[in-house]
Amino acid sequence: MSSPLRRQRPTPAPAPLSPAQQELKALVPERPTPATPPPAVVEKQALDRFLRAEHLFQGKKADRLANEALETVLHRAPTADEVKALKHDGRFHFERHVQRHLDAKPEVQAMKQADGAARELLGRDGDSALFEQARALSAQGQSPAQIRTALEATIKGGAEYRRMRMPDDVKASYQRELGRAPSLDETLAGVKQIRPLIDQGQSADQVGQAFTATLRATPEYRNAHAPDTIRDGFQANLNRAPTAEETQKLLGPVKDMIAQGKSPDEVANAVKYVIALGPEYRKLHVADNINGEYQKMLGRAPSQDEIDKLSAPAKEWIDAGKNNDELNQGIDYCIALSPEWQAKHPQMNTNRDQIYLQQPTGWTCGPTSLAMAMAAAGVRPANMDTVWEMAQGDKLNTIANHSTDKMPWEIADIARSMGVNAEGHAGAFVPEMRAALASGHGIMVNVKEPDTGGHFVYIAGLDPSGQMIVCDPWHPETTTWSDDQLQDYSSRAPGPGNYVEFWRG
């Protein structure tokens, strides 16, 4: 008994496209299936019609059919001689002879390459532009293979082909730059970026570079290549690769900056900043410090001999842990000892920004004020090393006493031992102090301010308005005093009117 017929299971309907898939489909043209028969079929059909008609008709109809056959094969209007030759072959020879006659023509072979390349890459017949290129290449004597290669390159560089390939190009870029395939949303975003660039006429290289730059700006790429960012910073600034420890030390901060949305330039500058703080970089670039300070102090660049002379002590200061400001102060001190600087600066330095120091403890106002005076005279740098030097037992002896109990003339003796002209005064009034300042001298005054006991302050000179340029080691915010303020503070000091006057010879 025969088995009953089984009902065939219906083919399930395709799943509906998601919004992203629909949008991607609208942006990317599909490769069509050619509606017309392949060129070889078309040519054969045209030749068949001519050969059949040639036995039945003569005259104008035969001419029309010959023209049609040749135009189909050559993609141009044939010449009268070409029509005559085809009619002759069609009349006296078999069909294969006609086909052989046409196939032997280099131009026909070139047209076939144009059609074949267009069908393979674009899914359609060739167009007039491809036929013209193929004809020109054939006229130059190029082989069919060479013509095909050139035509395929033209198609692949054209907007039509590149629009079809957009998803593939996005995927290839993701694989190359991030080592993975893109998601649907990432593919859609990539196509949205690429499509306008193609429509604007940008080349494949330009579009590829733009999309690559987009991927390389993503946190994913930048985090994966954070070690490369660190390596590039070391190569550019130290001319070497970082050690594993140096890379690991910077890796966390670099990734934090990426997470904060910092640009690649900002991250690279931060890496350079960290490298520039290290002693290796600073010693490599110590000539820059020396050049900068020469320009500031003498208004000129140093000679190579001057750079060499200062490089050794400058590198020693870096190895000793001096920061950049302290390094520059040490360089300034060395320059200030030169006859050239001394000749240009016979007076005390009144630039508060260059000499001001804040006292490190509550009992070091005396050493700090004397250090500022020595810096103004150019015999010591304005830094903490000078402050502590002034506090030693052979100077003010402040470390042992936790106070400065020297009289003005004793302080003047200490200054003279360091090569600075000085004179101590007791019981003086403000007009005498102002006169000293007006003559280009600096003074170290014993005062008592509202919030201090006995206190030392250095006054560097007079500003353009006549105010006193105050370097109060306890009050960095105080920059000037009037005569009345000085009179008030000086008169209430343990040694009223006591001050030391400094000047350069």
C-alpha cells in the first residue's frame, strides 16, 4: 500500500530587519544581478540575426543588420569597411569564420574585458567610460590581461564600487586597528562616516585615513596602545625606550587621562611633562636652562665654553635633588659673579620676584632676610640653601639659638665677609632709611608688626611710586610699605630704628 502524501512544510518568512539593519540597507547599494544576458550571448544573438537575414535579404536591411551586429560587439558605430568585411564573411563563409574574424580584433577583446570587469565587480554591463578606457588601452598595444587589470583598478577606485564595499571596509579597518569585528551599530556608524566622504569625491586613501583616525581616537584603541604612547614619549625626549618599570609607572595615569576624555595631544604632553621632571631629561637639556638664564641675566646667548663651564655644576645640583627653580637660581648666582654682569648691575637687585624667600620656620626671619640681601647683591642664589647657610654658627647662629640676636654692625660684618658692602645703624628714623633706599642700597630692618614679636624684614628699594619694596619673610602677601608703616613697625621693635644697609661697590 502506498504511503500517504506528506504535506510539505511551508518556508518560514524571513525575520524582519532591525532599524539599524534597515538604515544600513538604505545607505549601502546592493550589487545587482545583470538583467541582460552576458556580452558573449548578446554578440552571438546579434551575429545569428545578421547571418540568417543575409541569406534572405540584400541591400539596406543587410546593411542595418550588419551595423547592429558590429555595434553590439564594438560598442561604437562601425566604419563602412567594417560593415563590408562582415557582409563578405557572412555571405561566403560559415558562421564560425565570422566570429573568428571579430574575435581576432584587439578592440573587440578590449570591449569584452570592459564588460567582464563591470559584471564581476559591479553586477552590470560596462558603460561608455569603461569602453572608452578599454579602447584607449587597446590602441596603446596593451594585452587583454593588462587591460582587465587597469579596468578593475578604475572600478575599485570609483564611487559606485566603494559604496557597495563600505561595510567590508569598515570591518577590515576594525580588524586591522582593534583586532575584532565591529558590531552592527559600529558598522552603521562607520558607513555613515564613510558615505559622505565618498560622495564628496575623496579618494580611497583619504577616506581610509579619516576612518582610521576615528578608530585611533577611541578609548578602546588608545588604551590598547597606551604603552606605545609612553614609548613614543621616551623616544622623543630621551632617545631611548622606557624600561618595564617606567612603562608600568605611567600606564595607570595615562589610562586615567584617556578615561577622562583627554585628547591624544594632552596625554602626550602629560607624558612629556613627567619625563621632563626626571633628572635624566633635565641633565640632557641643562644647556636650555643655561641659555635661558643667560638671556634673562645678560640679554645674550652663552658661548659653548660658558655652557660647558656651567653644565657640570648644574648637573650636580640636579643629582642633589634641586628643582628647576633652584637650578636656575644657582645658574643666576654663577652668572652674577661674572665681570660682565657686575659691570651692568652696580646696584642691588630690586626685583622682588627674583629675590623673595619665605622663612622655613618661625625663628628664621633673620637668616631669610640676610639671604635675600645676599641674593640682591648677587653673591648667593635666592634659595633655601642660602637661608640655612646664613643660620649656621659662623653666620647668625640661628640654629643654635632659635633666634637672631646679632647687632646691626655684627650682621654687617657677616655681609662684608661674603664680599658685600654693609653698615649697621641703630636708633635711626625713616628718612635716613629712605635715603639709603633712594641711593640704590637695600636694608634689613628690625621691626615689630601687629602679629609678630621682634622680626627682621628686608626692604629691596623703592618702586616707581615711591613705596618701599618689602620682602617680609613671614608675610609673602605684603609687597610694599609706606613711610608711616615702616616708622610704626620700626619704633615698636626691640631695637627701635636698628637696620643694616647693604650695597655693591
